[in-house]
Amino acid sequence: MKKLAIVVSAAICLSASAAFAGGPKSFQSMPDGATDDGRKYQHKVVSCHGNSEGEDIFYFEDKKKWCVADESYCNRDMMRVAKKACKLG
């Protein structure tokens, strides 16, 4: 019975560490700006675990949503977009 408990606890620990392996580590604010067509945005660079270079995310004021750099994924929640940017990058 003790062996089963050890195996189960080890599996839980490994799955928990794998879930955070590629996630966001920190955010760095960059200067705000506007696109060529006048859309205002906020720019942040997300540092991801296991990735040496940062991933860009943007908050577009007209959409009121955060988006990954190529706008293939957008959401109102910055953390969801940061996680997706880390996964895509």
C-alpha cells in the first residue's frame, strides 16, 4: 500500500511540474503605440519558462482584448493569452 501511495504522489508531482514548464515567468512593459491604421495598443513581452527569448502580446483598446503578436488568439484575460503565447512560441 505504501508503494502505491508513493507512486501516486510522484505522478501528481510530475504532472504538476509539467503543467508549469512552458508557462509565463514574467512580464515586461514596452512603450504603448498605435498601428498604421490608428489602433491604439499596449505592448508587453512575456518571458516563458524554458524559452530564452520573450513572446510579444498586445492589448488593443478597440477590441478591449489581449492578443498574441499575430492576432491568431485573443482573450480578455492577459494570463490566458500569455500562456498561449508561451505555448505557440
